[in-house]
Amino acid sequence: MANKKHSRTLIYKMTHEGDPDPNTGEFKKCMGQVHGWKFDAVIGVGGIGREPEKQGIDRKLMWVGIDPHKKGDPRCPRVTFEHFLYFGQPMPLLKDRAPDLAKRMYDGKVRVILDSLSEAEQKDVKRILELAKDAPPSSQLKGAPQQDIQKTGDNRCSIPCRGRSAAQEAEQENPADAKERRG
């Protein structure tokens, strides 16, 4: 996937650790319906503010998932990845690995980016994806028993971690992309 010419990479700010689960690589709770969007990879970065600072994740490159597998409710599925890389502590600063992407994420009011990257930001994303191209799959893909979503009912969408929905944040970042998703 990292070599696909026109891949769609979801990049989003996180306020805390725990989703995805660093041990299983399963992305399922925060960001609600964003899980159902069409993407080829995800890059999770630490946000800014009191909570990310308290968690020790502010402005950090936290995780990368490539080639998603979605299961359950298509509006808010559980997502695992063919390649999952969780950086753990100490996490690298995003600006050290992707300076143009860091500037975009932290100098404006951006929470989520899916499209509309500049050429320099695309190069940063490609470099980050290269870090994870040989990473192992989410443990849910490696033969670990998967829970039956129908039986557990544990696939409910949660309220986004912040007051505004991810869709509202994406619309603020790129109204054309949000309008296209709305149809």
C-alpha cells in the first residue's frame, strides 16, 4: 500500500492513547463514524492542549495503520490493518519526521485530514507510511480469536473525543471534500 500512487490517508489528532489498542492494533472507539470513511491508511498524531500534554503525546507521531480491514457496522466498523506500527514512548515528534504535515496539523484548527494535501505534505505522508510498510499486521489479523460483534454488541459508535464531530472538523478543513462525502 505504501507504494500506491494515489492512496487516501486519514490523518487525525488524538487527545489520548488507547484507540487503537497498541497491543492489538484494533481501531474502534474514538472518532466515531470516521472509521467508516474510505481510506487506505491512517496516521494518528498527538494533539495539542492540556490533555495530550498530560498524556505525553502532544505533537507526537503515535501510530500508522496500512491496508485496513473493516468489520461490523459499515458506518462505524472495527478496523484492523495489514501493517500496524505503534511507536510507544518515547514517541517521535511529528515535526522531526514530517515538518510540512506538522505545520498543517498544528498551525491551524485541523483535527482530521483525508484529502487536500499539498505536494510537500504528500511527501511527508509517504515517508511516514514507509516506516510501517514492513510492520506486522494488527494482532486480530494474525490468528488471534476475533470476537463476534453480533454477540458482544461491542461495536457501538462512541461520541467523538471532542465537542465537534470529526465530520464537522473535516468540513472546516476542506469543505469541498466534506461536500463530496455528503453527496
